[in-house]
Amino acid sequence: MKKIQLGQSDLQVTAVCLGTMTFGEQVAEPQAHAILDRSLERGVNFVDTAEMYSVPARAETFGATETILGHWFMKNPGARHKTVLATKVAGPSRGMGWIRDGSPDLTRADIIDACHGSLHRLHTDVIDLYQIHWPARHVPAFGSVYFDPEKDLPVSGIHEQLEALASLVKQGKVRNIGLSNETPYGVHEFVRLAEQHGLPRVATVQNPYCLINRTVENGLDETMYRLGVSLLAYSPLGFGLLTGKYDASGTTGPDAPAEGRMAKFESMRKQRWGRPESLEAARRYNALARANGMTPTQMALAFCHSKWQVASTIIGVTSVAQLDECLDAWGTTLPSALLAEIDKIRWELRDPAQ
């Protein structure tokens, strides 16, 4: 599998990244370690996590995923040197009162304290890519569509956050920095202020990108291209909708897979992926895949792999079998006629899971 340079950093990562948010909730530690072993065996060198994982987020599982990863690194000392490790500091609590006592801000001290917590749980001295999980300022994200100036509360600014990240880089605790769930404005400001003040430059932005949510192409892609920032595409399978497993019965029908996160967790169905329009669009794409001799999973992942906007695609799995299926999709080529059919559906249905 080819490797890609992230932004203007020195990080070289595989085009597929193992996402770990299921570890600690849907996936117990022994199975998580088996998935990590298999991923490394198959050549994936990039692993992404976050302090707030596992998902769905609960006070009881805050930090659980990082802890599981830390135990794996302890069991496999050589694995850390073979792995580009990314994690994230959570933004303002968004109703998660167990994160910094529900603070509506993300201060310099918050970022530094969170990084120390992640380093401890991960049993490592340095994080290769440290990301802000979502902005402190008000932005339309996680299914919210419109910017509302009335919700724009006074919080720590981008310059202060960059200075905090710079201190971690200077101390050798973080190698590179990135963003997540960001807007074109946010990416531009992080780069502008970094260049103006001699602070670390963001290498990446981790945003949703899949057949039912291509909002990256509504302006963020130009920003990232012109500023030399790489996209890490998360939810390439639309929280499982683009695997086809919910096509017949929906997410709550009698034949819905009991262990699928959309079927298992009501809180997931209340998000953008749970909209009826999202499932209906997924069914259209899944049918198109089957009509072209592919599984829905193959086509959805191949679509992400084929796009110039995407540097690395983050896959989340709950078993070794799922991991192998996702990795086997790498190298699948989508004919231009099929890509045109995909664009026709998008023109009709737009981005229902934005």
C-alpha cells in the first residue's frame, strides 16, 4: 500500500488509517488487540484515536480506547515505532459534562493537560499527530447545517490554541498538529496565524467524507489544496449505511444487524447518519455498486481512495473479518462511467448526511 505525505509535515502514512473509536464499547480489548495486530501485519502504519473515545461517548468509557491502545503498545514494544499515532483533544463539551466539567471552552491549559492525559493512557512519549477534535468557536458540525452568529460565544482564540500546541511540539511531546470537523475559515486562520507568528502549521484536517456526505467538496477542498493541508476522511462507510447491511430492514427493523452501531445505539440514529434521507441515498449507491459487480463496501471505499481530495481514509471496524474486507477494497478501480453515475445520484440527492 502506497504512503502519502501529510501536508507539509514529515509524516508518511498509508492510504488507509485504522480508526479505533469502537474499541472499549463495541470491541473488547482482546479483540481490539487482534484487529491492531492484523492491521499492522497487512501493512497499515496509521492509527487514529481520541481522548473522548469510545463511541457513543459516555463518562464510563472516556479514555478507554487510548488505554486499550496503550496496553497494545506495552505488549508489542516494536509496534509503536512502526505506527504513526494520531489522537485528539476534545473541543468544548457539547453536552458531555464529564469532559473538563462541561467547560464551553478549550483553553491553552486544557490542551496541555489533555495531551498529558493521552500520553499517559497511550504509554508513549510522543504523539505523531495531535488534533483538535472540533472547534471551540461555534461552527455548523455533526449534522448542524447553518452558522448562527448568536451562538458564537467568547472562547479561546485560534492563536492561543496554536501557542499551546507549539509548546507541546517544542517539548517533544507532539510531532505534528491537525484539526478535525473544521471549516474553510478555520483551516485558513490556523495556517495564516501559524505563518504570521512562527507557530506549527496544521498538517491535516479530519472531516467526514463519503458518498452520502461530500460537503468537503463545497469549498474546503480548495482551501486545503491551496494551503497544502491533507484530508483524513472519516466515516467513509457512512456509519455502516454504505455497507448495505441496513438496506432491507432499515436501522430498526427486525432484520437489522443487532451489533451494527446504528441498530444498537439510539443516540447514533439521532445523528445525521440516522436521517431517513441518508438511508435512502445509501440504498441508491448500494444498488449501483451491486449492479456493477461490487459490494457496497468495495465501491464506497474505492470512491474515497480514488478522490484527489483524500490523503488517507479512516476505517472503523469491529472484527478482523471486517478489517480484511475493508483492506481488500484497496486497489479497486472505479470506471469513469460508474463515477459519472455516482455524481448523477449526488446531483439529485446532494449530501443528506452533512
